[in-house]
Amino acid sequence: MRRLFTTIVAIAALTAASAQGIIRPKTSGAAVKKKPATTVRHKKPQRTPSPKERFDMDAHRKRLVNKLLGDMVYVKGGTFTAGCDTVRFNKEREREITLDSYYICKYELSQALWDAFMNDNWWDGDYEYYTKNPMGTDYAKCNISCKEIQTFLERLNAYCGQEFRLPTEAEWEYAAIEGKPKARYRFSGSNNANEVAVYKDNLEGEGKAYYMGRKKPNGLGLYDMSGGIAEMCYDPYNTYSPDRPVTPNGKKGYKCPPGEHTHVTKGGHYQSLEHELYPWARGLWISNGYGAWYVTIRLVATEIRK
């Protein structure tokens, strides 16, 4: 009787386990090898825009590109003293650099221009880590990866027939000191940070986004060269060495280096302290496939084709 009762209990337990889907095969004491977990990546939904949508988007792109071309400021080449030996917190020793002439945009990269070329509803391709900053079209575009920057430049240049690129550190600093042989101000365009920069001491609100052009421009008409969002340069970040080569003017085309790498950033950002806003101060961005909330770009071109 006891044996019958034990058998009935065992059958009931097996039935319950089977109903819950948790029965495991016998292993005879051997270890069970687990299958490796697979990561499922969901692609961005794609759709085909209508002819009217394509026409409207093309007209929108043309307006933005025409505005960009009108915002490009000519910087006459020359020899200048980069770095600073006399002010604390400088990260680059003084040295003379000679540059050819070039053009630089008076504003940082806008959300509107970025979206016009990087909204994947309008382009073929799959960007699983595509970033979107829905703060507003006149805000500086940040939180973008090195690879996305490369793609943006390729698409923009293919569309408009220009050769926009990243500035070198030397080009950026020369524009920040207004194309002069030596810096006249502690900040880009003024000795008073409040006049030209949004930064930690005068930031209003939470500081999660930054509206461009709120402060006074420098002598070349460039906005937010101090504060706002830090600006990525073409150069990798290297510590100072008297033998370190300097990249004067940049070359067309930008290829994101593979793997983790560094870039110099300039100008500081809205969470920076005053000494990080100096034109000769240098920031470090470690690019590992993702963007940073405090980094954007400013477009440069060696020439502007009419």
C-alpha cells in the first residue's frame, strides 16, 4: 500500500512539472552544457517616403545647406603663437604654427542640419545605435559617435558638392583667437567669460541642452568658441612633447579610426570651469563607439565652391 501511495505521488509530481515546462532530461551525473545566449538586435523600422515627402525633404535640405554656406567665415592664413606658457591650467606649451587660409562655420553643428542628413527614415542603411536629440532644431547637436560624424560628413558632402571636414586643433585655436598672431583675450572674444560663454558659473536650469548663439561672438563673428558644447578636433589627444608633430591645416575626408581612440576637444562646455574655456586649453574625448553629451563639431572647409 505504501509503495502504491509513493508511486501515485511521484506520478503527480511529474505531471505538475511537465505542465510548467520545467522537466529536464536525465544527465546520469554528467554536467549539462548550456547553449550560449544569443543577442537579438532590433533594427530601426524603415519605410519608403512618398514622392511629396522626398520633395519636401530635398527642399528642406537645400535651405539648410544654403544657410550653412552663408554661415561660413573666411579665416586668412598666417603665423600665430599657439598655447600659453604664462597662464595656469594650460595644457599646451607655446609654439609658432603657420596655417593656410580656410573657412569655419560661425555656429556649432545644429540639430536641424544633422537630422536632415542622418534621419534614417530617409536613407538606406541600418544604424542600430543612431542617436537623436529632440531638444530643438536650433540646439547644438551632441551625443554623436565618431562613426556617425564620418557618415554625416560623407552624406553632406555628397549632397552639396563641398568638402566640409573637422578642424585641426591649430585651425580651431587660430579662429578662437580671431586670426591674430597671439591671443588678445583670456576667452574667445573677451576677458569676461559671461559675455561670450555659457559655462558652469552662469548656467541656468539643468543644463541638458544648449541653445546656440546666445552670447556675444568673437572678432571673426564666431559664436560659442568658449563654453556651450566642447568641439571635437581632427587631432588625436597626445600629451605635450616638444617633438610632437603639429597638424596645421586639415585634409579632406575624415575616417573614424577603428577601436577605442582619442580626440582633442576645444572650448569647454556648459559644465566647465573658467580655466577650461581658454582658447589654448585642451580637453580629451575617448571615443569608444558612442557619443558624449558634452561634445559636438564645428564644420570647416579649405575652400567653398560657388
